[in-house]
Amino acid sequence: MKMVFQTWLYWYYYLKRCVISMEQEKIFKWKH
């Protein structure tokens, strides 16, 4: 159970990071 939770957390942070970088990229493109 603990391992599943750690995997879920890992993926959650990974996806979150991807979304944030995508958003920043959009903002960057909008400004330029």
C-alpha cells in the first residue's frame, strides 16, 4: 500500500511539473 501511494505521489508531482512548464511556455509565447 505504501509503495502504491509513493508511486501515485511521484506521478502527481511529475504531471504537475509538466502542466506548469506547459503553462509557462504558453505565457512565454504570448509575451513574445
